[in-house]
Amino acid sequence: MAEPSWNDKIIAEFRANEGRVGGQFAGAPLLLLHSQGAKSGLERVSPMMYRAVGDTFAVFASKAGAPSNPAWFHNLVATPEASVEVGTETVMVRARVADGEERRRIWEAQKAEYSGFEAYEQRTTREIPVVILERR
């Protein structure tokens, strides 16, 4: 049997502790995004930090400042209907990419609270997408 991946370990810890994890994510708002693979059609689960924006969740396609967007971003663009695990709750969501002033406001607030996101922005030439997950 293969060694669990970094994401697999985070997912297991998240589920075992009612949505809380330690390490670099200790105390940070974390969710598990369930999206459909754009090519495979298979369910993909991705742990990620989020920012509550009213009744929605904002997530950030930073990929730690890599030159390309993460796979989950492409999956949501292809199939915006998804779900998230937040704490012990599962919420059905629909994704949309924020732009203009909405994106700027959310992104600046995230960078101000979590400096790692500013470092990610400095590592890449692409604009890091902000994705809004609206309850459906």
C-alpha cells in the first residue's frame, strides 16, 4: 500500500479533529473542497485555507506561488458545482472566480492576515485567482 500523501494526512487529521489540524495550519480556517476532476470525472478532495466572506467561502488558487494554477482551480472552472467540509458540516457550493474590486478586497485582507499569501504572490507572475464558493 502506498504511503499516504501530504494531503491525505491533512484530510485524515481534519476529519479526526472536527475540522482542526496542527502544524503549519494550526488555528487557520481550513476546509476540504470536493470537486470533480475536469478530465477524469473522479471526485478530488483538496484541503485549503479559506476566508469567510459573509455567508460564502473565499479560497485562493495560490499553489504556493507556482507558475500555474492548481488542478482544483481548473476542476471548478470546468464544473463549478462542488461541496466543502467545514468543521463537521458538509455544504453544497457553486464556485465563481472573483474579479475587480471584489477580488482585490478579499485578496488584500487575506494577505494582511496571513503573510504567506503575500510571499506566494511575490513568487509568481500570474494573478492568483480568488474563488468564491457560494452556498447552494
